[in-house]
Amino acid sequence: MAETVQFQAEVKELLNLVINSLYTHKEIFLRELISNASDAIDKAKYLSITDKSNNLAGTEWKIKIKPDKDEGTITISDNGIGLSRDEAVKSLGTIAHSGTKEFINAVKSGQIKEQPELIGQFGVGFYSAFMVADKITVISKKVGEEKGVKWESAADGTFTVDDADKENFGTDVTVTLKKDEREFLDEWRIKEIVKKYSDYIEYPITMDVEKEDKDGNKSVEEETLNSMKALWLKDKSEITENEYNEFYKHISHDFTDPLETIHFKAEGTQEFSALLYIPSHAPFDIFYKDFKFGPALYVKKVQIMDHCEELMPPYLRFIKGVVDSSDLPLNVSREILQNNRKVEVIKKNITKKVLETLKKVKENDSEKYDKFIGEFGKILKEGIHYDFSRKEEIAGLLTFHTTKTAANEKIDFDKYLENMKEEQKEIYYICGDSVDEVKNSPYLERFKDKDVEVIFFTDEIDDMIMSTLGEYKGKTLKSVLKGDISLDEEEKKETENREKELKGFLDSIKDHLKGKVKDVKISNRLKDSPACLVVDEDAMDPAMKKLLESMGQ
Ligand code: ADP
Ligand code: MG
């Protein structure tokens, strides 16, 4: 039965955008369709191992590209998992990703215009084919189903679905090219694009090509266009930067190059390979509760799951990548993963490697590191709170402005310790909404006067994080907003003497303010201002209090 369906309103808007804003990268439509075919085969291959009832074992997995010059079409076929009728309507007619609204907002605010590569973050892979298509036809049959489905759209706001005959399971996506996009029928052009973007795809991507022998006899041969080597198993020296970057885009569904690539093999008790990436920008949904993170998990080149959260601590949830273990069983389930010592060891290893890499970047490329901290510093910091064994290591990765840094300069805790005055015993910091706000705080007057450096922390969670941290390399962290602080012995005595002298005066002020304040004390924290309110040593920081109040606590 045939039916015509309206695209979800957002999809309609999205289609126009895709068609109009990605124009400089039209060729990537082929990468996106190949990437989907490869994902579909991953799923079928996994089924073939875990469920013997479907006779998938022994399938020769393959992606085939068929250009047709007479019809002006290019077809990408796979023998992957396929789509049921319902799935075709759902997957191809709506935006599955939760970011639709954010995406539309990003477009409206002009962000996308300036950075068209952002579009890739929103999962528009399939729709990118509308950049070059007058019409897209998908014919698919899902593994285990009797009937096939035909989905078709000319990007006019509607699509049609109908039953279809298809012999084998899998999917054929046929793109009817616009008149001036015929270059994508060219054998040469197709080969070039596959090599450039999809060389590492694990399944053969083939095409029938005409060959001529020396006697002029013509014949058609099926040629494999990609080298197919699982990139993470290759030797580092054999991999170009472009290959690393393209692979990143394939697994992350991002259109931007990563900030940093981490590729290593672990040998010994746990054998595994990991190819991990630090993206160059945070996805819009990284602070959402249901944000999916963790590398894809492979066991001997077979993909077991997309996101293995058991392999990555949440404070490194921005890391994308692949982990391939040769020690885990192929039918490993979520339950097994959750209490598996091998998994625990891999996670530990990965965490260590990522933190080491960050340290290296911090030491060698401050521009890159600033970018990293800007995008992900807030998330990394969570580790100080949640990963007790590594809190000092993570704290060592933080960079910040202080009362003494230049506007474009940041230092870390080690540098702070180095700068400390001989008689200084503690590390001082102030929390607030922004550097501009805190730098003029009256609480800093005395520190400036005594030439003692104070760190500026401006993330909402900083007060909580610094309380958990408590100390760094044996030096106590102290908020200048809280409790009593004596910068040296002399100062301490002076205060005590003055307190005795002025006891009567203080008591009478206390009387006046009864019920409004807890205590009235002589303070040496001020230089120019006559008086200030301070928070008790063990009380909450004002910024934290504001935050909790705003959350309804
Ligand atoms: P993404 O790949 O990021 O999920 P796409 O827009 O590229 O987003 O694809 C949307 C969805 O359509 C996929 O998630 C998948 O469910 C389905 N799909 C696309 N191409 C295929 C295919 N060749 N075989 C099976 N399903 C497919
Ligand atoms: Mg895709």
C-alpha cells in the first residue's frame, strides 16, 4: 500500500538549509551514504555472530556503487541490516537526534552561516544527498522480514512509502542527480572521493569498471576502491593525518577535524587498541542527562556497541573513538561489561593515556590547550570531584587567570606554587561569575597590597570542586571570601592586639546587629574599604549559594 507522508516540520526546514549551506562540500554526500551503509553492515554482522537463526553467517559483506549515465543516477547498495517500513518512515522522515531545536536555533542566530561545518553535529548525514539530488529513492529489506519497502522523496516537503519487492536483505539508495551534478557519475571522480573519505571503511566498496587489455578487448570488472584496513589496527607510521581526520568524522558524525588524536596499542595483561579523539568543539547536548558517550567497542574488528560508557569516566565524556579488544568474548553484554575486570583495566588505561596526552598538549601547544579548556575544561573538572585517586593529577591540568596574570595569560597550580612567597603557606582563590567581576573585589585589596597572588575561578561548580580538592601538593586551598586569613605572623599578632583594644567597640556593634550577623571581627583583609561581609569558613560560597537557590535547593 502506498502512502504520501509530510516530513516533520523541522526536517523540511533542515532540507532547505542542507541544500543551501553545505554547497561547498557537495561531494561529502557520497561519504555519508557509504558511512550509513557501513553502519548497517556493522549491525548485520553483529547479528550474524550473536543470533544464528538468521543464516547471516558467511555473508560476504559489501557496499557497491553503481553509476548509471543513461539514467543520471548513482546507487549505493549494501547488504546490511536494512530498514523495515516503519523504520524507513521514522529514520528518513524525522530527525532522530535530539538536537533539532538547537539546530534550528543555531541557524536562526547565524552561527551556521559562519561555520557551516557545524551542520554535521546535528546528524543530517542522509539528507546531505539532497545537495546533489532531484530525487532520492531508497529500496530496502530488513533482515528477517518478508517484504521490502520503497521510500522516495523529491525534497518537496513530502515523501512516499510503498511495499517493494527486493530479493536480498540490505538497502539500495538511488540518487537521481541534478543536471549540473553529473560529475558524480564519473568513474574517476567516484574513485577519488572514496579514496579521500572512505578508504578505512572495513568492507569492500566496489564498482564495476570497464577494462581494456593490450589488444583492445573490453571487459567489465568489479574493482574494490578502498584499502579496508581497520585504521586503529594499522601502524601509526602508515596513517596520514587526513586518514585520521576522515575516520574521526565517520565515527563522530562531526564535520570538523578533531583537536587531537590519540592512537595506542596496549600489550600485556589486557591487549587492546584504542584510537581516540578530542573533538575541537563541544556538542550542544554534552550537558544533557541522556548524552551518550564512550568509545565504540570492537572485539577483534567486530563492532559490539556504538557507545561503551563502561570504558570512559563521565568527566572524559567528550572523547570519541574506537577500542578494539582481543580478550573480550564476542557476545559480551551490557551486564557483563558492568562488572568485568578486563573492562575496568582498559578503562583505567584509557583514562591514564588521555590525561597524559592532555598534559603533553598543555606543555607544548598553549593555543590548542586554551581551546580545549574553553570547550571542555568545565567537564574535565568534574573528575576532581568524582575520581578521588586522580584528583590532584586532574587539578594539575587546570589553567586559570590570577591577580597577577596578563589578560591573555593563564597559569596552573604548579606555576602558582613556584610563584609563592616564602612566608606564604596556602593557595588563595576567589570564586565569582567572571574575571571582570572578581578582579575588582574588595576582598583582594590586602592580597594585592602584600603582593600575594590569588586565583580567579569563574565556573559555577568551582567552589564545590575546590572544596573537594582541599589541597594541592600539600598546600591548603583557601577561598579569600571565607573565614580568617593571616598572611604572616606579624599580621596575626597585630590583629590579636587590636582585637583586645577594641573589644568594647566590637561588642556594641554586635549588639546593634544582633540576629543579622554571626560575629563582628577586626579584619586585616581590607585596605581601602572600611568594612565587609564575609562568609564563615565552613559555610557555602555566595556564588554556590546563588547557584543552588536558582536550582530550587
Ligand atoms: P546517522 O547516520 O547519523 O544516524 P543519517 O541521516 O545518516 O544519520 O541516517 C539516518 C538513519 O537512517 C540512520 O540512523 C539509519 O537508521 C537509517 N539508514 C540510513 N541509511 C541506511 C542504510 N543504508 N541501511 C540501513 N539504515 C539506514
Ligand atoms: Mg549517517
